[in-house]
Amino acid sequence: MGKGDRRTFRGKLSRGSFGKCRPRKPSKKASKPVETAGETAPSTETASDQVT
């Protein structure tokens, strides 16, 4: 068991393959949070209170 073994982490590294022992990192596009319309819209109540 070592560099020639496909089932071990060291073997996956030497071959450059992925699998159960060496999973791929998740892409950054999938981990991006989804924005909702309520959070992005500015509040009109605070804008009218700030006018002097």
C-alpha cells in the first residue's frame, strides 16, 4: 500500500485522480449565498427621518 495503490490517499495524489479518499473541493460558485429582494432594497422610512 503506497503510491501504486489507487484506493489510498497517497496513491490518488501520485496518479492525480479523485474519489472517496480524495474528494474534489467544492466550487466557489455553488457556495455563493442567494440575495433576497427584501435585504437589497433601501428602506424609505429611514431616508425621510434623516431630512432636517
